[in-house]
Amino acid sequence: MAIEDYIIATDQELIGRVQDGDSTAFEHLFNRYRDSIYQLYMQRTGGNVDDTNDLLQETFVKVYLNLQRYSSRFTFGQWVYTIARNTFIDYTRRRRDDTVSIDYVGEGIGVSGSLGGPTPEEHLITHQSQVQLEGLLAKMSPRYRELIELRFFREFSYEEIAAKLSLPMGTVKTQIHRAREQLCRFITENKE
């Protein structure tokens, strides 16, 4: 598909291509919504670039892993915004309550289901997404994998990670940024 075709394709067409394994289509979806979600997070975090970048990456990882759950009853933009809003709500809860933690091993990862709990289909999709994410994490260097797990699954602050790994704060921030970029690159390159 020519680059012009991606540019003029509707969100629905791009979603179909992503679901057929076209990682370039996901890049174009990401590029369509990145700036507006970034600005939203910049406003809500008070201009904190590190938290904004973390939230943006976390949002689009969730979008990718849960794309099969998207329903055309809503526009794709509404769906992405809902994930972004929920991601921000989770972020504020984590900031408010530092005692909350999520065990990564053995627990489901993904967008929360309905109030009545996930349906069997949603449970299966979440499990498949978790397996896919674990496979991508396994491809990462041990250091980057550890940083992703500490920051996003165990919800350590930058300060806690720096103390745990005996690293300077600047090194932690740089390495987490690189680890996020590597994980996102693996996600866009890999459609299993």
C-alpha cells in the first residue's frame, strides 16, 4: 500500500489493516491521535513531560493490545480518548495512593472490563494480550524489561527505581524512555 493510501484511509480501514497484521497502519492511527492525546496529558499533568510521555506510551500500548475490542458504535477517536481518560484516572489514583501496586506475574493486564466483570470472551482476549505482551517483553534486553516492569507493572516512581537499581535519576529516565521506545517498536513490528 502506498503512503498516500494510508494518509487518506479512514480510521475503520486502518483498523482493518492493523487487524490483518499491517503495522504501518497502526503507525498512521498513532500519528493521527498522538498530538491531541499528548496535549491532553500535558494540560492534565501540569506540563510534566516525563509523565506525559509515559501516559502517551501506556495509552497506545493499551490501544494496540485491545484493538480487537473496538466497536464501531463509537468513533475510533472517542474510543482512544476513553482509554486515555481511563489511563489518566489510573495515573492519578497511583499518585494519590502510593500503597497500591499491581502484581505483574499471573495477573491480567489491559483495559478494565464492565462493572459486572469481564465476559468469557473479554477474559480470553485479555489473556491473549497478556501472552503477546509477555512475548514482546521477553525480546527486550534484561535491563529494559526490568525497567518496564518496575515502572509500568509494579508502578515504581522514578525515585524508587533509581534507589532500587542504585542509578542516577537522569540515567533511569533516559533508560525508561529508551525501553518504552523499544517496546513500542516491537509492538508495531510484531503482529502475531
